[in-house]
Amino acid sequence: MYLGIDLGTSELKAVLIDGGGEIVASSHMALTVQRPYPQWAEQSPDSWWEATNAVAATLRQKAPKEWAAIKAIGLSGQMHGAVLLDQKNNVLRDCILWNDTRSANECNWLMENYPQFLTIGANLVMPGFTAPKLLWVERHEPEIFSQIGKVLLPKDYLRWKMTREFVSEMSDAAGTLWLDVAKRDWSDELLAATNLTREQMPSLVEGSEKSSVLSADLASHWGLSADVIVAGGGGDNAASAVGVGAINEGDALISLGTSGVIFVVNNQLQAAPHKGVHAFAHALPNRWHQMSVMLSAANCLRWLCQLLSTTENQLMDEVGQLSEEQKKQSPVFLPYLSGERTPHNDPFATGSFFALKNETTRGQLGFAVIEGVTFALADGMQVLKETGTQVSCCSLTGGGARSPIWAQLIADVIDIPIVTHPASSSGALGAARLAWLADGGIEELVCRKPDVLSTFLPCKDNQVWLKQRLDVFRLLYQQQKQARALMP
């Protein structure tokens, strides 16, 4: 048996798979984000550990025999977060999350003074990444910066709690901007740009390798063997890719979680930083991947449902009842509730509805939101194509993958087939698969593509009017950018 734990932004999920790769049990627990100031997003690492223990207890109760047979654990998690520990391994402050954009000025400074981030780090310096967060801490919280003993990514904090070892892996480490992505090792030069050293970083392994074993105390507490392996694991998107078998050149997935991601596997590093495309190491050896990333995806739908005091299922039912003409008359939505990464790299972008009317219904607002998120994905796919990357089909994962309406819309707008799979917890499934590999599993068997639940083919009739609305969407962003310059 293999356990996969996925530390997301809105929830912590875990799945238990057997030696044939089938999910035998799953559990999850909700998490909340603190936003004490505009552009800030933080979480308490203690809340992650509490959720981990709660989910472990639930799985142990659900499947006691299978739980006791666990041989390895894999970890997946939200990327880029900065967990700061002092010399005694105490948490110094709440974790600054991936969708926190307070470090825009630090990004500009790093780009002006250290262009090596574009070459060694293979990525544009953006506020979501870890390196500018640490420069912000040094400038604004020097008393905390001076005490830093270790900087950990979110899932690697869980690893430390589980093993008492400081270890990360290549896919997550690439998102810090301190990794030499081609060499798959920390860059002393990039660390020095933020006044940090290699000694303050965890050691590195590949995602499919053993990082450590459970501590004896935790193994006893959880009712597991003391020799349970903890695999390197992966950043959430790389682990999701492993979960849907996206491990070979050209394999691709779209993730509709809190954020929205298009992920494409490469056999070599293909950097295109000036287009806002992310180029990271994959969670498997000798592979890399490109990503376009938008900061608010399914989160936009959740936000709208909270405002309307309704559920996502109910609102999507209303969207499904709209006629084609009602969809054409819906507002156009910009989904930039937390700023944006690809392709705009604009931490100050904001969300908005255009063309609201007295007649606008809740269902039309819901359609506008999922359409706006889809249009932003189309912007990301466009810049990926501009780098020479070709995608012929995409797996759809994340919470948004549960909606056939949304899946069909993505197929229509991006103009490629979209497939969904039975297992929705692909990050946790990918983590469990990485655990299996660390225990000696064969990659071709472990990372096979899951069954296809549904296939959505582009509908030519829809593409004409959707293209017109996409043109409006792109114009609105440019106009908004100009309008922001006039605001006090």
C-alpha cells in the first residue's frame, strides 16, 4: 500500500493506493487562507500539520488493514510558499503563499540587478516565487530574516514533521528561483542574490527517490512500520502530471484548481522566461516541463458562489440551462482576482465584469466566470505555442474537471480534445505513485495513464462566437491596464 498526501491551498487531500495502483481509500480536510492586507496571502504551517494528522486518522479508521500495510508515502503540495524556521526549527512567521503578490518591487529589483535568474533560474522573477518573498522579508521584517535557519516549501515542512529531515526535490525546488534548473542543483549565485546560502536550504533528491523514513515517534503514533519510506514527491502540478501519466515528451494536462495551469512535458529544458512561461524540472529524473500559470481559476467560481450565497453545483446547473443566445449575451469576466502570471506578469491586475445589464442572471454570471478563466488559459496556451510547444490533447484535472460544461468550453476555446479521468485527486494520486517508485516500482507500470472518463471534442459552431468574445476579453485587459494608471 502507498499513501499520497497533497497539500493544496484550499484543502489537504490524501489517497491510499494498492500494489496495482487502484485507490482504496481517500480523505480530505479544508484549509483557509489569511489575507490580512491587500495582496497578501498566508497560511499557518501548524494548520497543515493538524490537517495531515486528521486525514491520516480518517484513513486509518476507514481502511485499517490497508493503512497498516503502507510501505511508502509520497508528498505533493502547493509550490513557492516560504516556510521560515529558526536555528531551533521553530516557525518564525506564517507561510507566505504562492498567490501572495506583495513582493512586486523586489521582483523588479532582482531583475534589474541579477539577470542570471533568466538564465540559471530559467524563469522570469515573479511575486509568486519564493526568492522575491525572502527579499521582501529581509527588507520589511529584518528581525525575522536574521533568525532564518532553514527555508522550506510547504510539502517539505510536512516532510520535516514526518521524518525530522530537511529534504526537497527538483520540481518544487525549481519554483523557488534558487535552482539551477538545467543542472538540477541549488545555485549559490542565485541564493546570494537574496543573501541566503546553501546551508539554509534542504538537500535535494529526485521526486521518485527515497528522501528518508518516518520518525520512530510518528510511525508509532500513526500505527505504521518505522521503516516506511518517504519519497521525494513533487510540486502539485508535477505530481498531478505523474497522476495522469504525463511523463513523456509532449504529454500535457490542464489543472483547474485554485490556480489554473497548462503543463507540458519536455525531455530537455525549454526556457522562455520573457513570455511568462515557467520552465521547471519534472518530478521524474531527466525530464523537465513548461507551464503557463494563472493565479485564480476555480477560485473565481468559489468567490462568485460565496457572493451569491449558492453552491458551485447549483450555479453550474443554472449555467447548464442557458441557451446559446443567453451565453452570447452574458457579461465578459476578467479573472484576475489575485493579479496574474502568464502571460502578463501583472501582480496589480484585477477582476471585473463587463456588460452587466438589468437582465443579467446568476447563470450568466456563472458562465462569464468559467468562460473568463478559460480565456485566460487560452492566453497561456498561445504563448506556449509561441515557444514552439505543440499540444494535441490535454488531460483535465482539479476540482474544475468535475464539470462537463467547463471541459467542453475549454475544448471549444483552446481547440484541442480534452479528456477527464475517474480519479479527481491526481496530485495525491501522483504523490502515491512517486512513493511506489521510491519503493522500487517500475515507471512504465506505475505511471500508466488512467482510464478516460470522458472525451470532449471542439465544437466548430461554438468557436465563432467564442472567438469574438475572446477578442473582447483581451481588449478589456489592455483597457483595464490603461485605466489603472489613472486611478489615485
